[in-house]
Amino acid sequence: MSRSDAETAIRPVPNLLEQAPGPNNAYLTVLQGTSVGRTYRLGPGRLIVGRAADCDVVIDDDGVSRRHGLLVVTMDGEVTVEDLGSTNGTLVDGQHCDVLTLHGGERLQFGSETIFKLEFRDQIEEQFATYLYESATQDHLTGVFNKQFLRNQLPVEFAWHTRHQHPLSLIFIDIDHFKQVNDEFGHLIGDAVLRDIATRCRDAARTEDVFVRYGGEEFVCLLRQTDVEKATVVAERMRCAVEEHVFEFDTGAKSGQVRVTISAGVAEIRENATDSHTLLTDADLRLYQAKRKGRNCVESAPGCRISCGN
């Protein structure tokens, strides 16, 4: 997921009545499988669908071949699907096909579990679909991804990184003594501090990282193709970004400054791990160790303690 995806904040429902319909474009929407609700816009050209990382539409499903199918979209918007000799075949509305021109409304199944729906949408329909997806995957207070998105995405990332034997790391973050902020300054100021911390930590992350509000004052950052040493550098950068910042507020009736810190635990996927849950539990355990050591620090694997200046 790109930074542009992660930084799209929750927006009010668009006023669709003020907009005129535009030309129809082709879209694939995930109905079943990982990332349900995600939509791919199909521009003119040839798009490969499959399990390989370099496909245009990547499907993490063991029943999907590395290069499973081909979608061809003409300049006139005509869409054709072609099976590329896949092991389990390509189904359109439940029927196996080799090559077929699509007209919209069809259900395309690649492999055993993943089903897409092809739709032709105008600008109004496109904006409303985007609004629904963002509302389902983003935290309404901070604008970063929500816990449900992480629950859906983490097994996908785990499966891909395990299959390709690439490192995958996770940072578990907790705001130190955040209850005191709410008790002293009130929940409105506390919410503003949460938003500010989410922004600063997300900005300290990288484009390819997935930043999530896990719940309350806890955040998680998922770092793709990243070992624990590099992830520790990112975590320390986040910690410094928060520690060095003064959160200022002015409600009209009251103004002031708030200084807060964060603690973080960093873990890399175990070599023999069988599921993604171990990554969360390992990072959570190290977060607990960071708090026991006095907070405002990053706890990682032995030898990975890195100073703020690095």
C-alpha cells in the first residue's frame, strides 16, 4: 500500500448532486479474498493478473498461478479477459473461459478463493466507491489505517514475505502516560495530540510502510522487506520526532503546551513462524520491555539499540 493510500483522510460524504457524470471507466472490485472492497482502475493497455510480485494486479492466493490471466483494455474502453494457461483456470460467472469480451457486471474468479467484479463507473460512482472503501479501512480520528485493515493485511504480507523469504518487521508503539494528558487537559486536547503524533510518526516512516492506529493510544507500523535493524532505525526516528516536538493548543478558553513521548517495540518475523500473530506478540513483548526500562525508548533485538542521531 502506497503513502498516498495511507495519507488519504476520512472525508465527509461527497456532494454528488453537484457533479455531472463523466465518462465510464472500467474497475475491478474485490468481492471475495484478501482486501475485500479494494478497487483497481483499469486504464488502456495490458494488465497481468497473478501471484508474482511484478504482476499489475497481485493476488496472494496459493490457487492463483504466477501469471494467471491477462486483461486487455482498449482505448475505447472494451475489456477482454484471457487465461494464460493457469493451473486452476479463469472463471467468468462460474464458467471456465480462454478468451472473453466483458460487458460489465461479470464476476471473475482467479484461483480457488479470489473473486472480482468488473464494473463500468462514471466519476460520481467512482468517488462514492472510494469514500466507502476509505471509511471502512481508515481510523476516523487520525486518518491513518485502522485495526481492521491491519487484521486483513498482515496475513497477506506474512504469506508473501514467507513465500519469497524476505524479511518483514513490525513496530508496536504506545504513547507514554497518555491518560495523564486526557486527565489534565481534557479529551479534546488528547485527541489533537493523538492526531499530531500519528502524523509525525507516519511522516517518519517510509513510503512503503503501513501505519495503523491499533487502538486507544497504540499504533503499529508494518515494514515490508525490512529487517529488524532497519526497522529499529525507523522506530527511533519516530521516537525522536515525538520527543522533540512541543504540542501547542488554544481552545479559546485555555491555551498551553503539551510534551509527550512514545515507547516502541520492534520485531522481525521469525524464521520458522507459521502465522503472522507471532510478529505482533514479539513486538508487543518488546514494547512492554521498553516501558519497564523507563519509557521513551525503543526496544529491539539484541545489538539493535540505535541512537536518535543515526
